Amino acid sequence: MNKMNALKTAFPYTLPICTGFLVLGLAYGIYMNSEGFSFIYPMLMSLTIFAGSMEFVTVNLLMSSFNPIYAFLLTLMVNARHLFYGISMLEKYKDTGKKKWYLIFGLCDESFSINYSVTPPKNVDKGWFMFFVTLLNHFYWVAGATLGGILGNYIKFNTRGIDFVLTALFVVIFLSQWTYSKNHLSSSIGILSSAICLFIFGSGNFMIPAMMTILLSLTILKNSLKRREEAAR
């Protein structure tokens, strides 16, 4: 009964994510199919990796020369934000029992947003609520990617450029944040760091240095602002 209450409570919160994950998952599955991969690949990758941006990047890694160190560093940089997500959820995941292992694995941007900000009703178990939020979001992504991989065999239109869908998504998110944020310092650091690293390392090797530079710059900026606040007191 507790599980069903948690599922019924969690489901409405995940509906907007369902729409986005199904569409983006379809694009990912079709993209993998266009590169010659069976639907098994997007299905298993979405099931086991469950990191949308990294899954798009993995397509290029699978088609390039074997370089595990580069793959590890790239994955670490792309998903570095999850380190902070995890720290933020330490208290939330407390006393969730064995569910904690899946909650850690399934932590994505959308699940973090819901589980961190939503307090379920008193008659709903918090651990099961967070579990079903995570499970539903995971299911939406796997379903979209698998369906895209299958439909890719029957789609007749030119799929050239579909790999740009993730880049387009990030551009839209960036422009949205730029529009609604009054402080553009962090965004400017990202643009400047990427431009400098692109110039120095070239288009094939700039991503990891750029992300490391951004992370280092933002860490220094945060510490500097913290020291100023402490000095002002």
C-alpha cells in the first residue's frame, strides 16, 4: 500500500519529464541507428549508463580508436555536476535502506530537481517516493531510446545532422539561463574558457581542458566570493 501511494504521488511530478525524455530518447535512438548500431545498443546504454549527454558522446567514442583514459576523463568532466548533486542528497537519502543504491545510480538532473525540492505528503514514504521518481524517469529514457533505435530502421528521411540535437538542447538551456539570469559571470567564464582551449588545443582535443578550466575557474571564484562575504562580516 505504501508503495502504491508513493507511485501515485510521484507519477504526476514526472509527466513533464516523460515528454522531454521520450522525444530526446527517440532522437538518441535514431542517431545510434543512423550510425549503424542495432537498437540493442541504445537500449542497453540507456539502461546501464543513464546519462543522456554522455550517451550521445559515447557514440563517437565507440566509433573512434580505443582510449579508456580519455573516455574516463571525458565522462568525469561531463558528469562532474553529479558530485555536487550527491553531496546535496546525503541527508535526503538517509534511512532509505537498500533503495539508496538505485537512487545513487539513477540520480540525473531531473530526478535531482524533483527529489530535492518536493516534500511528499506525510502519508507517503519519502524513500519510496524518491525511488519511483527515479525509476519512472529512468523508464522514460530507456523507452524513448529503445523506440528510437527500432523506428530508425523504418525512417526514410535524411537523418544527417541529428547528432546536433544534444548541442541544440544545451544551446537552448544556455540561452534560457542567460535570459533569466542577471549575473552572466559564470556563463562568460564558460564561453571564454572554451574559446581559449579551442584555440590552443584544437577542435579535437579542447573539451577536457575546457571543462577542467571552467571547473577550476568557478571553484576559485566561489572561494573568492566566500572570503569576501566572511571579510564583510
